[in-house]
Amino acid sequence: MRIDRLDIRSLPGLDDRFTLEPGPGVNLLLGPNASGKSSVARAVRDLLWPSLADGQARWLRAVMHDAGGELVVTCDGREPAWSRGGAAAPRPSLPDAHLAPCYRVTAADLLGGDHAFDRDLAAAIRREMTGGIDLDKLADELDKPQVRRRNELEQALRATRDRSAEVTRRQGDLARRRADLDQLRADVASARAAGRRAEALRAARDLAQAVQASRDAEAALQACDAVMPAVNANDLQTYRELGTRLAAKRELAERLEAQRRQLADELAGLVLPQAGDPTTLLARLAGLVRDFKGAEAAAQAAADHRASAARLAGAAADAALAAAADADPQALARIERLLLETDAALGALEEARQEAGGGGPALPWLIGAAVLAVAAAMPLPGGVPARAAAAVAAIVLGAVGTRGLTARARRSTTESARRQRDAAAERLRALQARLETHSAELARSEALAAQKQSDRDAARGRVAEACAAWGEDPPRTGAEAEAMLGALTARVERAVARRAQLAQVTADREAASAEATQAEAARGALLARLGLPAQADDEAPVARLVDALEPWRRTVADHKAASAVLRERAERWRSLAEAAGLDPTAPDLADLEARIDAARVEEQRLQDLVGALTNLERDLAEAEAGHDLAAALAAEAEAQADLEAWNDDALAQRLEAALLADLHRRHETLSAPEDVRRADDLLGAFTRGRYGLKLGRDAKGSTFLVRDRETAADLGLDTLSDGTRMQVLLAVRLAFLAGIEAGARPPLFLDETLTTSDPARMAAIASTVAAAARATGRQVFYLTSQPADVGAWRAALAGADLPPPRVLDLAAARRQGAAATESELAPVAPAAIPGPGSDDPATYGRRLGVAAFDPHAGWEPLDTFHLAGGDLGLVHRLREAGAVRAGVLAAVLPRLAEAGLVSDGQRRRLELALAVARAFIPAWSAGRPRPATIADIDTCEALSDTMRPRALALLGELAWNAHRFLDALDNNGIARLQRKIIDDVRVHLAERGLLDARAPLDADALAASVVLNVTALNADARTSLEDMRALVHHLLGAIPRAIADDPSSRPSSGSGPSA
Amino acid sequence: MATPVTRILFVGDMHLGTRPTRLPAVLGDPDRYGPAAAWERTVTAAVERGVQAVALAGDVVNRRNALFEAARALRPGLERLAAAGIATFAVAGNHDTRALPGLVTDGVPLHLLGRGGTWEAVTVGGDDRPAVRLVGWSFPQDRWTESPLATPPPAADRALPTFGLLHADLDAAGSPYAPVASSALAAVGYDRWCLGHIHTPGALPQDGRPFYLGSLSSLDPTETGEHGPVLATVTAGDPIRLERLPVAPLRWEHWTLACPPQLRTAGDLQEFIYREVSARAAALAPAPDTALGLRVVLGGAVDDPAAVAAAAATIDRTPLRQDGVEIFVERIACRVRIAADLEALAQGTDPAGLLARHVLLLENGAADPAGSALLAELMDGLRTAAAIDLDETMLRQRGAAAARRLLDRLLGAGGRP
């Protein structure tokens, strides 16, 4: 279906009417902005899909041409009417209205929005091409190798290996120690013998010491006094007691002797009758004295009676005297004189009595009594004593005259005498009478007294006679006799007592002497026992001996102990000497200490040796009885098996994934619907082979992916430049149109869709679109406001040997003046690529700016310069055809061959070179994991946001080498990073293919691997082995040294930190 | 009067000091099923059968555990044999070169034949029994790249039955373990060549072709089949008879059970496995007081492979005790396929058809370009993704299995038969 004429008379937005007459192929609808280009497209759409019109009235008419001939559609109002040959005709079979956007592609459609239309398109295509099977979903459901689990299993294996290595090492050590067992046992025996020997030698030394000690003890004992055994600890005390006792007894004896002598002297001093028993004599004397005393008592009684009579007479006299005194002062005076005289008389009487030897004459007394009686007869103051005294005085006075009276008179006062004179006179008279009576009595008692006096004198004479035997003077009185008798009695008694005392003292003295003798004898015996002379009181020798007793006893004890020790040590020596194999009869004491020291040194090893032997025997027993190593090895085997099982499962999972990916790829390649193939072809044509198209999925669902054959990257639409994205979607829609069109092929309107393409790309697109239009008979309208586009189109179509486009100057058609001059519409020549001329390959390569080969980027970005085998003309042609990269070349090579740009031979060589390049990458990559990238760290969920910058910094320092990075993490390269996080990072990097522990292949091995793989795919290649090897070496040479030597020295192209 | 015979019990690789792996804990002490237990049973069998000699074909001990634990296990058996008047001979295998000579010098009643890589002959029997010559060669060191026949062994003697006892790697030129050609050994002319080294027991020959005695008892799940010592009976005038004695305490088997198509539930699968295992175990007739370990592969074409796989994950693997034998399933792998006509499927152009063609390509093994290309693609994929290298055979085999599983998934996902 093509539009031959379009009449627009009324259309909302256009205020004039005009007619366009397009050509059958490409029509360039040129006009400035707002000149109605879009309105023209809308007019065609409204004619073909009136349901999309806005409902306003319009007048449009198009004259078309299809397989049935001319076809006219007219819209006068709202609904178009179809006619053919003037007759109404049915609307031709056109795609559904919802597909109408496919026929008008605007830059805004392609650049904006979420491409929901294209997504739906992709989803529909995917479903259609997989027969309802969602391969993506299946891929999601496939089990993935759990690298973390492998990590755990590897750790477990390492742990079990460490364990078995530890047990093996321990058993190895033990085995080596077992070799020393016999020597150790011998050493133990030797050490034990040395120990016994040392013990025996020590016993010998002890024995020698005991012998010496015994000798010393013996000498010490010998040095002690011989009497020491007889010495008692209390000897000194005994000696002292005996001495004390001896002294005491001696002193007692002496004292008793003195006493005895004193008693004897005293006894000798006592006068006793010479003959007769003193006692008897004394008794007789006592009788005589008693007689004398009786006589004297009788004389005394008579005297007393006489005195009484005298006293009575004196009283009578006193009374008479008193009465007289009272009656006559003169009488008193006389009395006083009488008293004085009495005193004198008494004195004289006493003197006389003294002179008479006790017996005075009675007369003075009588006189005195008479005087006294006179005095007494006188009233005297002062009571009876005075009166008695006066009476005595009167008696005395009576003896001496009137001296007592006088005194008596002096004692009376004149006045009292006067008071008593009267009374006294009275009484004087009475008294005178009584005086006379008493004077008679007195005379009679006088006579009796004289008799008795005589008796007394006789008795006294007998006493005196008896006294002579006692050496005593004869007593004058009985009292004296009695006193004498008492004295004699006392003398006798004393003599008796003295005699008894003397006897007792004598006995005591003798006893004391005997005891002294006994003590002395005992002391002598003690001294004799102590071997000391019986010397006088000198305790020093005894003390010395007693003091020496304890030392002596100790000496004795020491001696005994030394003897016991000697016996015990002798026995011990014999026993030990026999055990040690020494001569027990006589210990060899030579160099004893040195030998002991030597044996001790050896002996001191015994404990260590026994310990070592015990430990070794125990360890050996445990090792032989245990199952440690068997268990460890079993655990290691199980861990190894677990890891292998994981590897097995992982291999299966990876194979499934690889198969699925291959399936996906192959199916898309082999079974992809024409739509996708066409779109791919178109895109390849648009981009001169750089890009290919495929279906894919992203987070939003099905979409188209673009394979950048230069970088081997699959790119999403969102990541493409505007121009490329427009080209992709244009290709998709163009391809899709063919699929959905069952009958008519409506014209395609491209509304400035190539404005973002570079001239070369635009030329490619233009020629492709034109070719496609020509091939399918589709009419194309390219709407542009740029006159230069016309030139570009013209140049492109001319370059492709296609008919030139028809230029529809909308401004001119609307009579608004031409949009551009003819010169502005002239074709633009493309920039030329320099030919090789006479350059050698290296020079030409430099001139072309051939990129270095980085295998980490894959084979697609490889410059085709490296694949041309030095054919510089081919290099030039490939570049002119846009096949600068291997990926592009692989895509366009058939077309280039078809176009005659490469010969068949060149094509085969290039195909082989491409196969080699493909095989080169995995072979070279073995052991050369790609450098890590920022993305590798950014996608590592184990690292926190704060850790990521530090990880990146560290990774950068380590030339983006993942292995070294992990080593650094293991060595605390990032402080406080937990072990679990490090393990997770390791897993993450492994999952991203950054860890490869294989050894890189050398050049020959690499070439062999490549050749093997290429020939496996292409048996014909076997004829070109050398070519392949040469190419491999060439590719190796094309790799920059920085990458070849250290593949991790810089980040991979485009994705590292410099990107 | 009984015909006089001379009996020699040949024992293959024992690897004393090794503990069998992958035994379920419920079986208790794994050493009950290990080489030491196998050796003890072998000694008992030798004594009970009144053999004249026991010949050990090397790798008596595990090299990594030869110092204590292996020796401890070996000595009592040797002493029992000596006490029963049975001589024990051995050649040193690559595992024994350090341990076995030490044991011999340690007073253990063991005669090490061919010490230091020489040939040595001893005579067994004699007197009232047929004399049998035993010729052996021992590894001089762990690795020995020369053929033991580089030094000629004693010549064959038609009048004296001769057994060669050797630890060597048959038909493996370049092997570091005494490589020797089968034909060269057969050409020596001995009546039998009893070999150690390979743990898989060989078929018992009727002539002088060498055969592997195999490990005395399975050491790990990969050592499947019947293991045990081989009793050689020499009767004057009669052919030599060889018989493998079922004394190994542990046997491993890998069984693929063809699941019925309608199998789906865990209960059905449990019953199916139980029935199959029980029947197959009964057919093996293992000796009592032994264990039979199984790795089961569920195969066959089923209606719902996913259901079977899910059921397989829930299978109760409690050991089964049958006729005194502990039977346990160590691993179950589900390899059931969906019932589909692969050839017909391969005619299609959809993914399933393409994958079916992959399966056929890989399974057929033909060296066609398409298959090679596929293998190359897979290899590249493996190398790139996981740095894995496989040889073509392995890659083809594993690739075919993976393609099968993927096809099952694909068909299951698409709901297509």
C-alpha cells in the first residue's frame, strides 16, 4: 500500500488545503517546525484508523495503490469511505488500531516514557518464541551453587585436615620418641643403679660419720671422771644436807655441851647438904621451918593478940585522948607531943628491933600503945585511917613518949579540936574506963607473947641448925625461914631440874654428837663414793662432779646413740651395698664425696627419665589403643566427600545453568521469530554491526536487550544513548510491522527519529530503512525540519545504490515558500578512513589507533586489526564497513562477504580468527580472574555503607586484586571487620568470578587449549593449526604488559574506579 | 582318606588404620565395620578353614595411619594365625613401605616377601600336602615407576603350582605405583597372579591372568560390590580353585531403582524403596552381622518427576535389619525422568525440542560437530563460571544428565508430556 496522492482540505490544526504526491519509496517530508508535518502523518492515521481520530470533522482524501490497484479513501466528516474504481470498497485488511503507533514513530515516542508498548511487544514475542515456556522463570528456579556452603565445606575440610595433620604429627613425634624407648629404659635403669649406688655411697658416708661419731662419743666418755657413774644428781644436795646436818649436830653438841657445863656449873653452884638426901633433908628442914613458922605464928598471934589488946587499949586511949583533946586544948597539945614522941619512940623501937634481930622489947610497944590509946581517945578529924595511923603512931609514940601526941596535936586544928573537945571529954571518960580494961588484957597478952616468943626462938634455933647443912644463914623469921626453905626448895628443885636437864643435855649432846658422827660418816661415804677425800667442808669437788653429771649423761647418751646409729648405718650400708653391687664388708671411702656427687648427678636424671618413660609408655599405649587418627582421617575423607558432593552438585547445577543459557541463546538464535531476527538485522544494519538485539528480562519484566558487540555487554534500553535507543526501537517496530501485517502494509512515518544519530549511523539507518522499504514495498515518510537530513538521506541511499528519496517540501506545498534551497539539500560525503598505503602493520595500526587487547573485556571488543592476519587492505575495508571490533565483525561478516567486501578465503580466515579469539578468552582467563570493580564492592551486601569506602580504598591499594584483598582482610586490613563478614565477602567475590586459584597457562599450553577447543567445534580448522597457534601468540603479544604480567594491576575497562 | 590339599587365603588391600566413612551413627562404633574387623574375620576364617598360609597383597596399612593404630589392629591377628600354625606372608604396597618392614623387625610373625623390590619365593605346604610356591615382590618405596618385572621373577615351574603376589598398577603405563602390563604378568607363566592396589575386586580367573583381590572390605561408598579374601585351594591333580569368602563386614552398593510411572507420594516411594531394597539385599545374601550401605538412585520415567523428587527428600532412612544384616541408605539421588519420547520431542523447534536434541547429542556420544560445539560451549561456560575443567567423556556424561534434568524441568514447567 502506497499513497500516491494526499489531499488535505480540512484538518484540525491546519488552516489551508494542500496536496502531496509522495513517491513509492522514501519520502522526505521537509518543513520547518509547525509547518504541518505531524498533521500530515495524523491525516494518514485518521484515514487508516479513524477510531483514533479526535472526532472532529475533516476532509481528507488519499489516492492509494495496492495489489488490487488504485484505492481511494475519502473522509468528509468523521468516517472515511473507501472506493476502488469509483465504487465503494471495503476497508483493506490493516493491523489493529492499537498497533497504529508502530506506523508513526516519533522521537518523543522513542525517547520518552517507560516503553510500555515495547515491553508488551517484547513479552509477546518471548511467549510466542518459547512456545509458552518461560525460560527466564525456569532459570530463576534452577538451583544455584551455594558458594557459601562450599566455603563452609572447605573450611570443614581444612579443619579435618588440620586435625588429621595434628594427630599425624603427634603420632610421628611419638614414633620418633618410640625409637628412644630402649635407650630411655636403659637410662632409667642406669639412673636407678646410680641412685642405688649414690644411696649406698651416702650410706657409706653416713657409716663413716657414724663411726667417727661413735669414736668421738667414746673419747668423750673416756674423758669423763671415772666416778661419774657413781654420781647422783642429788649428791651435792646430799652433801650439802649432810654438811648442814653435821654442822648443826656439832653445833648442837657444842651448845649442849656448853649447856651441860653450864648446868653442871650451875648444879655445882647449888649448896646442898653434903650428906644425905637433899630432898629428905629439905623435907626435914621444911618441917623445922614449919615448926618455926608455927612457933612464929603463935608468937605472932600472941603478939597480934597483944597488939590487939594494945590497939584496943590504944583505941581506948585514942578515944580518951580525943575526948581529952576535945575537952582540953592542952590535952591536945599533949597528945600532939605524945604523937611526936610516939613517932620518935617508933623510930627508936624500930632501931631497937633492928638491933635486936627482930624481936624488940615489948615495953616500948606498950608505951606506944598507951600513947596511942591516949591519942585514940582524942577526937580526931579525918576518919578511922587517920585515927588508925594516929593509933599506930600513938603506939609508937607510946613507945617513945608523947611525940605522937604532939604530931597528932599538930594535925588537929585548934578550931576542930575545940568543936570536938566537948564530945571528946565525954568520950574520954568512957574511954578511960575501956582503957583500963584493955590495959589489963594487954598485960596478959604481953606475957603470952613473951612465951610464944621463946618458942619461936627455939624453933628458930633448930632451923638455924638445919640451915647450916645447907650453908644458909639461919633465918631470923619464919618468913625468912620459909623464904629460905622456899629458896632451898627451889634450889633443890633446881638442882633436880638441873640434874635432869644435865642428863638430858648430856644425852642430847651425845645424840647430836652421834648424829654429827653419823652425818660425817655419811658424808664421808658420799665423798668416798665420789672418789673424793674425806675432806672438810668443801663442796666444790662434789659440785664439780654433779655439774659434770648432765654433760656426762649426755655424753653417755651420745655414746649410746652413736653406737645405735653406727649399728643401724652399718646394717643399712650392708643392705645398700649389696643392692648396689658394692663390697658390703668394707666401704671404699676414697673420693667418696666425688663419687656421691657423680652418682647424684646421674640419679637426678632419674625422675625426669622415669617421667619421660612413663609418659612415653602411656602415650604409646594410648596411641595404640586409640582411634584418633583413624577417626580424623575418616572425618577428613567425609569432609572431602562432602566437598566433592557439593562440587558434583554444583557441577550439575552449573551444567544445567549453562545448558539453559545455551538453550536460551540457541533458541533465540535458531528459533527466534522473524520479528526478532529482522529487528536484529535492522539494528545491526543501523549500527553497522555494532549492536545486536535480543529479548531479555529486567526488573520490570520482558524487554529488549542490546548486545554491544564491541564491549560484549548486554545493555538495557535505559542504559543506551538516546540515538541508539531510538535505533533499537525503530528496528523493533520496523521488524514487528512485518510480523503483524497480514495484508496491506501501511506507510511508515518517521518523525525526526534520526536527529540524534551521527552521520554514519544515520546513513546506515537511512539506507537500511530504504532498502527494507524497497524490499517490502513499504512507503516511508521521514519528517524533518532539517534540510541537511535531505542531503544525508540522499547520500545514504546513493551509497547503497538505492533510489533517491522524494523530497516533499511541505512549505512549498502549502505555498509558504521552499523550506530549503537545492544546495542545502545536496548529499553530504561521509568521512573517509585512511588506507594503509605503504604502511607496515605496526605503523598502520598506530595510525588507526588500534586498541590494546584486554582479555578481561572478552573477545568482542578485540580490534579486528588483530584478526586480519596482517592483511591491511582487509583491515581498511573492515573499518570502512564499521567492523572495527570482533563482536561487530562476527555479526556483519556474512553480510560483508555477501557484499563482496571480504573474499571467501578472507571470510574463512576471519571466522577462524574469531573462533580462536573466542577460545582464547577462557583459556587465558584460567588463573587470571578479572580485577575487581567498584560494582563488585557495591553489590556486596555483607559490607556496610561505612565499610564499602574502606574496602574500595584497600582494594585500590591492592591493584584491585581480589585474592590479595581477601588476604589483607584476613590480616586485619580493615580494622574490626568480623570474620563472618570476611567470609561473606569471600563468597561474594567468588560468586562474581573474582577468585580463581588455577595456575595460568603458559603460551604453549594456552595455544594448545585454544586449538583443541577450536578444532572441537570446527574439524576443518585442523588444517590451520599453525595459523591458530600464530594467532594465539599474536593475541598474547597484543595484551599490554601491565595486564599480561599482572592482570589485576588495574581495574577492568569501563568498570573500575577510573570509569 | 581325604585328598590332601593346600589352602592359601589371599587378602587384598586392607588399609588398616582406616575407618569406614558414611556410616549412620545408629550403627554404633564404625570400627565394627572397618578393616580391623574385616581382618579379624579373615583370621577367623583362615583358622576355621585350616589354611596353610595367609598372603597379604600389600597396602596392609594405611600409610597415613601406619604408626600405631594400624599396627595395633594387625598384630593380634598375626599372632592368632601363628598360634594356629598358619604362616602369614605379605608384600609391601605403596602404603606399606615404611610401616611393614618395621613391623617385621618388631617380632611380629609376618614374612615380608620381596623386600626392597626383589622377587622372593617361599614354599607353602609340602610333606603330605601339595607344595605351593608363593612368589612376591614388595614396593621398595612409596612411588615406584618401574615395572616389577624389570627384575625377572623366578621362572615358572610346571611341577610346582605357583602364585604370584604383587602390589602393582595393572596396565597403567607411567603410573607411579609399579606399573605392569597384564600380558607381561600372564606371560610369566604362574598359575595365578593375585594383585593388590586397586580396591575394586576383579573376577576370579581360571588361569594365570592377573586379577585384583580388591580391598578386603569396602572403605567408602565408592567401593561397591562383594569384597573379601580369596581362598585358593590346591589339590594335587585338580585345577586350582579360587573362592571369595564373604567375610567383609561392610558392603556398599549403588542401586538404581526404576520408579513406576505413577509413583508420586512419599508413602508410595517409601514403600517402593523398602520393597526394592529388601528384595535386592536378600538376593545378595550377605553374611550375618554385617552392614550393607546403599546409594540409591531413583530412575525411570515418571509422570511427575518433581513430586518424586520432593518425596525422595522426605524418605525415612532408618536402617533396616534383615537376616542379621544392617541395611542403610546413605544417599538417595532422584534421577527420574518425565515420560516423554525424546526422539519425537527433538523434532520440535521450541526449547524442549532443542534441549531434547542436546540430550540426544550428549547421550549418543557421536563426534559430530554439533555435539562438539555444544560440549565446547558447556566447557566454556564451566570454565568461565567456576573454573572447572572436565574431560570430554565426563563432560558429555554429566552434560547429558544435566540436560535430562533440565528437560524434565522444562517439560514440567510447560506442563507438557
